[in-house]
Amino acid sequence: MSIREFIDREVKGNDVVVFMKGTPQFPMCGFSGQVVQILDHVGVPFKGINVLESDELRQGIKDYASWPTIPQIYVKGEFLGGCDIVREMFQAGELIPLFEEKGIAVRDRAIG
Amino acid sequence: MSDPDLDRIRTALAGGLNPLVLELENESALHAGHAGASSRPDGGITHLRVRAVSAAFAGKSRVERHRIVNAFLAGEIAQGLHALAIEAKAPGE
């Protein structure tokens, strides 16, 4: 399986995926940490994939979305954006409606 | 104090975006040595914050706006710029 196939399978096989530096428990980069905090706060389950485990994955994910930075967030197989975009959407009150629109349960509908 | 690395980036973005506002911050020093950080062989900027207001962003989604900025910085990214915080607004936003 190529790295692209691996990424594609993860992106399409999980409702919310974050390609990040470090793990959700131990983010190794401030931007990745912010995304984890926001998703935890919203209460949406997600799969974190640590790109630091493999140089091939770290480069592969940049090529996959033609997006040069990490973290990258995918929702229902679609690229949503990086840290700034997720934060802006959260602050604008757009993030929870997006998850709901996609049929993804969030824990606390009162937040955001 | 002039920073030639920042000046080069400013020139690239100013030429491409024709921005009303362009603010750049070199944040590389804040991240020096963090896990997963890679330094640049040329000593250039690795972490950059961009605040820009440009008509080029009008009617564009957030992802599209970031892609526009990324495209003008492709050379820097290829050289090792790897963290890019972007605030991209159209005039009036």
C-alpha cells in the first residue's frame, strides 16, 4: 500500500481525522495542540495521526491535499483546513453546525 | 532593524496580493528547537505569521485564501518555512 493509499483510507474511513505532530494526548506542536483543544472542547470524536512517526507520511500528507503545513483536518473525507481555519470557524460559530450538517454527533450542542 | 529574510517574503506577498494591509511576524525564535521543528540550511524563517487584507481574497473561502498565500510563499516553503499562521481578510471584513 502506498502512502497515498494509506492516507486516503484513513481520511475516508473516519468521520474526523487530524494529521498532526504528536498525539492527541501529547501534541508536539502548538498548532496541533490548538486543534486538539478545539475538537475536545466541541466534543467531537476524532482520530489523530502522528506524522512525526514517518517522514514519508509527513511529506505524503502535504502532497495529498496540496497543503504545505501540519496539522490538517479532514471531515467526512474532505479537507477542512489547518489550525487557523479550524480556530476561525470555531470562533465564528461555524464549526459545530458544520459537524451537525455532516451528521457527526457533538457532545455539547450549547457550546460555540 | 531590517530583516532581509522578512523583506524577501514581504516583497513576494506584496507583489502578488497588492494588499491594503500586510503585517508579517517572524516567529521562528519562539519555536527554536521544539520537537519536530527543522531548521533551515539557509538560516531563513521557519515560522511566520501573516496578516493581510487584500481584494484578492474577496469571495474566496478560507481554504482558498490560504492557498493563495501559500502559493506566493512556495519558494520559502521549499526552503524550510514550515509553520504559517495566516489571517486573510478581504477589504471591509
